[in-house]
Amino acid sequence: MRRIPLKSSSILSAGYDEATRTLELEFASFAVYAYYQVPPSIYAAFQAAGSKGHFHALYLAGKYEYKCVVPRPTKESKSHGETDTQKEKKVRQVKADAQRAAKHRIS
């Protein structure tokens, strides 16, 4: 599923498949969770929310069936060449992309 970068400190990106009503969220930990049977109206409200993390806590967590589809990287993943500095660089890049995308959105 294609996810778009978000301007959020806790959720890096989100994607939604209306046909299956599946919402995918990539968290700052780099773990990705799929939430099932999420109505389009809830996804629209999520997109409009000022705080994505707060919206998740109030309206998604514990309300919909979910599954971790990409686990959070472990310390072992560092042995494959990815350092904390590289992870931080990825987070900064995703946030910068989200800010650029937000500037180009039409209200």
C-alpha cells in the first residue's frame, strides 16, 4: 500500500485502501500497523486531525482490528549497516517531505 508522509512526531506516514477499508500507519519507531474495516469517514477525520498521534489514541487504537505488518527494527538491524544517525536522517527526510507536501495542498 502506498503511504504518504505526515507532519507528525509520532506517525511518519499513512495509507488507506478504500476497497478493503484498510488503514496503514508507519510510526516513528518504523513499525507499520494495518487497521482493518476503517470507514472512509474515519480516515478523512484522521487526515484532517491536528494531532495524528492523539487521533490515533482516541479513535483508532483499541477500536479496530489491527496487525503489525512491518515490525519495529531491532538492535540486530544495526548490524546490517543502519545506525541511529541514519534512522534519524530518515525521520527528518520524511518530515521535510510532509512539510513540502502540505505547502502544495489545495485547501
